[in-house]
Amino acid sequence: MSSARPVRSPRGPALTARSWSTEAPLRMLQNNLDPEVAERPDDLVVYGGTGKAARNWASFDSIVRELTTLGEDETLLVQSGKPVGVLRTHEWAPRVLIANSNLVGDWANWPEFRRLDALGLMMYGQMTAGSWIYIGTQGILQGTYETFAAVAAKRFGGSLAGTLTITAGLGGMGGAQPLAVTMNEGVALVVECDPERALRRVRHGYLDEVAENLDEAIDKATAAKAERRAYSVAVIGNAAEVLPELLRRGVRADIVTDQTSAHDPLSYLPLGVDLEDWDDYAAKKPDEFTDRARDSMAKHVEAMVGFLDAGAEVFDYGNSLRGEAKLAGYDRAFDYPGFVPAYIRPLFCEGKGPFRWAALSGDPADIAATDDAILDLFGDNDHLSRWIRMAREKVSFQGLPARICWLGYGERHQAGLRFNEMVASGELKAPLVLGRDHLDCGSVASPYRETEGMADGSDAIADWPLLNALVNTASGATWVSLHHGGGVGMGRSLHAGQVTVADGTALAAQKLERVLTNDPGMGVIRHVDAGYDRAREVAVERGVRVPGLG
């Protein structure tokens, strides 16, 4: 059994484990490795080039066995993708506790991680890969949509109609970019080095088409911009070569960003390296490959700064491209901001962030019913309602049907309780799992992304994700994870995740109310502590208890 094979989550109301609180993590682990979801399922890689769901196939099989037999008063411990123990706890305790890629301070670097990884002692969990709540490219789509909507509001009168966005990367995360742009009525020209990734985004409806060459891509993109027509096109090439060429040609970009796998230099294709030689070269000469990748990233970032100088709105989308370019010696790497301080922080002050859920039944009708519930609960929120309606029309499910939307403090628990009632009444055919992206308001310390440029200078304080994981454990989450690295690479972030099951029981309702109140509440508290006035207002208005405030 301990070898690569196709994996697909069970569907329907029949249990393979002893309860829904163990069936849920079992199905979501398997869903992460569904061939329609994962980037390289045979290697257990879900997304981000190296983000894995389990350390190896033996560990995967062992996790499955343990979840199948785990009791309601037991907790499975998973260390970097390997199950290491089952301890007796209680019914309010998480059924699974996960820690991925965590290294002690001075050892938190890529060479040490790769040494341990090669010894079979660790894996890179990314964010939702190693915490078993990845839902395909949709998982980042709404956050990307929200970001581009904020760009539109800040600079383009509320819509991206008549604008051109140039970006790169169509992997599991970057693949959301073209659809997020077109959902905001803009035009996207995306550079991708792997033709199969680009074609996959076309198949799933995230990208309109792949151009034959750069000339065709430019012509089609600029024509759509002139017509104020939403449109997306990809061109196959290396971003470190194509972006400088676009700049040299004087292509008028309104927005420039990037979502290549730049967090790990081994996941970024250097100039002069053929796609088919990538994996072998990176494995055999990682140091040399890293140097070449960083040099290419510096060229990539230099072009982005060139577009900034030409008047474009330029931002980092949280993949550490600027940090790697800085290491290569490019002094202007941080001339443009990260997307959180530029656009998203006001939402974080309200405890808002990417709330997601998946239907364990496997039936899309269950997600349709929850969409209706969200529209009923929050119908006065025009922005949210527009997102739900567009998602229903445009988003293809990968693996188990799922949905994501940004909800804040005082909202997420309302959704959770309504969903639990729908399971209890039989309106939904099976339970739901409710979680979130790790890119959330109070669960991350990441000076290059979520906590970049904090008002009080507390960018690198990692107590907050640790407290978040502890709070969710104490509040009754079904499984809780704590990861190092995430989308920005080793030594650059710490983040926590939680997932809670809505199985229709009274106990689930109690857990959901506490977890989905306390989890976003951590975001409000964190930003109150950092001195944000809006966070203070939210805390007072909504009754978040903060010592010394009131």
C-alpha cells in the first residue's frame, strides 16, 4: 500500500471512520491528493511546488489507518506529515494536532530544512496542504479577487474595466489570478513557464486562453483593454525574461504583480534552464540552482520596479519574490509594497479573512444550499453577495465541492451555526467542514506578507499564531495545525490553521460558536494591540474583551 496511487475522498453519508469528527479529516486529507486538486499527487505535493499533505506514502497510509480507528476521546499527533502518537484526551479536544516544518531560530533556513527532509525527518506543509483544508485554486481565488477589488477601489474608480494586469505564475495559487482579474472586469496577461499548468487553468475556467507567442498575447490583451472587455491570456515563457521584454516594448501595464513559487528558490525556474531539466538540476546542485534562481528573480523584480517607475500599481502578492531578489543584491527590491499593508489590513482590523467550507457529501447541491444560506444571512452586504453569485457561475469545483468567502468577527459563527442546523435538518446530505486559509487576520506572523509594516513595528513577533493555535485547541476545533514557512519560505513566517466539523449535533454547535468567534477575534485583538484605531472601534462595538480597552 505504501506507494503512489490515485487518491480520492469518499462521498456520501456512510462513515468509514468511527465518527464524523474523524471521518472529516480523513476525507479532507484524501481530497488534498485528488488528481483534480493536487499539483503532483504521486509525490504527495498539493501546491506551491513543495507543499505536501503527508511526508511519504507510508505516513499517509498510517494516518489513514489511525483516523479510521480513532476514538472521540483520542487525539492523533502528526509531526511534519508523519503520525507519531495517539493520546487520550476528551471530546472537546481536537482529533488531530499537526505541526509542520517548525525549526528552531538559527536553524530555520533552507539548507537545514533540506538536510532534514532528505533524511526523511520533515516535510514542507505550505499552509493548507499540510493542514488538509486545501480546496483547489478556488481557495485563493476570493482573496485574490478581494485584493484586486481593493486595487480597483483605491485607484481605478471601483472597477478594473479598461485596465491591464501583468503577472506571472499559474500554479495552485497563481492560477487564481486571471479569473480574479476578470471577475473585477479587467484584462490579465499572465506569464507561465509550464504549458500544462496554463492549459489546466483553461480547462478549469480560470483562464480564457493560451497565446501562441508573446506578440499574440500582447495584441489580444491590449485589444481587450481598449474595448473595456474582461479577458485573460497566458503566454508560455520565463517571467524573468518576458517581463523585462514587455517593459522594453513599452506595453502599458496598469497593475503588475506576481504569484510564481518564489518562496523556495528551487521552485522558481532560472533563466537558461529548460523545463525538462528543472527537477534534476535542482536536486543535484541545489546551491548553484538557488543562486541562478535568485539572479533571475532579481531581473524579474527589476522589471516590476520599472513598471512602478512608469506609473503602474505594483504590489507583492506574498510569495517572497522581493526577499529573494534582495538576497541576490537588487537594492530596490522593496520599492513596492506587499498586498496586505497596501490593501487588506483594514479588513484584518475587523477580523475579516478567508472563511471556507467543504461538503463531505460530495454533492454540489449542498454547496448551492449553503450559498443560499450565506445570501440570506448577509444579503445586505452587496460586495459579498456579488462574490457568491459570481462564484456560483464561474468557479469549477476541484475534488469535494467547496466554497470560500471573506467573513469577519461576529459573522463566521453565524454561518457555522446555520450550516450545522442544515445538517441536523437533513437539508444537507452530509456534514460540512469549516476552516479557513492560513492567510488570515490573527493567525500569522509574516514580515513579508500578513504582518508587513505593522503600525507598532511588531512584524516579526510570532507569539500571535502560537496563541491562535492554542485558542482554537481550547475552543473545540476538530483539528489544529501550526506551520513554519508557508508561502514565503523558511525562516520568514509562522502560521496556524483550524478546521471544525458541522455534523448537526448540539456539541458541534457549541464548538462552532466558540471557534468561529474566538478565531477571528484573535485578529481583532492582534490589531488592537498593534494600535489600529479601526480594530479598537470593532472591539468596543462588538464586545471583544481586551484588557485596558473600554
